[in-house]
Amino acid sequence: MNKILFFFISINLLLSVHVFGQKEVIEYQTGFDNKPFHFGYYLGVNNKGFEISYTDYTDPETYVEVESDLGFNIGVIAGWRIHNNITLRLEPGVSSSTRKLAFTNIPGGERDSIREAGGLYLRVPLMLKVSTNRMGNMRPYILGGASYDYNFSSNENNVDDNSNGEFRMTSHNFSYEVGFGIDFYMYYFIFSPSIRGVFAINNELVPDNNDPSQWTGPIDQLKTRGVFLNLAFH
């Protein structure tokens, strides 16, 4: 997560120095903000974890450690300008993530105590983007909205559960997202780096068949929490 933040801040600082270092700013893409619709694409990386809450009867010494790796994001953007400073954006795409869960209450080797929650997701965020007025070739913005995720790797309908080594999650998930970014008006296109937090609303855990089990029994709620860095081009 710290690497993502550092990368995002570095890009903004470098491009800001370039813009403000010019003695005379020549504005590019001057007609872009007058278009009622615009399209683009994005690519980026993410770091997803879990927020886990436990049942009231769970031993205080029992908890689940989550280790996550960087995943990727790729998709397209369709924007509708509904005000000079407000745009409604649909951002369908795909993302990947890999998370390992270590169950501290389960003794023995990795065969029983470690589970992998990999995921390939179809994501459909609907976002409201609120921008400042243009400042030369820059335009900061904030954005927020909701998204629907379909997890192709959920194992939700798998008859096997953790007793057979299969960690199961729900296929259909909903989240809210908030973030910020900057539009940079380049000679040929708009370059728009942004960073956002993604917070799942629903419980994504599918209990084991004979619940309460040693894996899913102690868990009350399991929800994705993630940071997304996207580089968009319009």
C-alpha cells in the first residue's frame, strides 16, 4: 500500500514541476471540457486486504492474518458531463488480487492453517467526479460512488469447503469507493492518475458446510478493503 502511495505522489510531483516550471503555459485540449460525453481507458495496480470481524464467542487469541500481493486493474471509461465541474462516469473493467489467510487458531502445517483467496473480478464502478476549475493544464478532482464486483474465482458454488482445502467467497459483491486525482492536459490526450479506496459493503464469506468449523466459525464478517491506483487516458 505504501508503494502505491509513493508511486502516485511521485508522478504528481514530477508532472506538477513540469507544468509550473514553464514560463508561459500553453493550454492543450481546450475543447475537451465542453464535450457532453468522453471516453477513455485505464490501467493500474491494487492492493486488497480484508476487514475481519469475529463472533462474540470467539477466543480473543484467535485471529486471521491476511497477506496480500499487488494485483492489476484494466478497463474503459465512459463519462457524461452533467455540469461544468461534475461528471458521471461508468468504469467497467477487470481486476485481480491474491490474498493469503493464516488461521492462528489452527495448529499444524500450511495444509490446514493457510488458505488462498485469489480473485479475478469483473468490476462495474459508477462514479461521480467533481473537478475544480482548470488551472493551466491541470485540473484536480475528487470522486466517489459505488461498484458491483463479480468474483470469477469465488468458489461459492463449490461443494467442497475448507475441510477439503477450498476457501469460499460470494460471487456477487458491492462496494463504495472514494478517491482523488488530477487531470493533466497533454498535447494529444488527457492523462489522469488517481488513487481511491474501495470498501466492500456485504459480507463475502461463505460458511463451511458443517459450520461452525475451525475456519469459518470464528468469523462474523469478512469484507474487502483495498487501495487502487489507476492511470487513465482520454
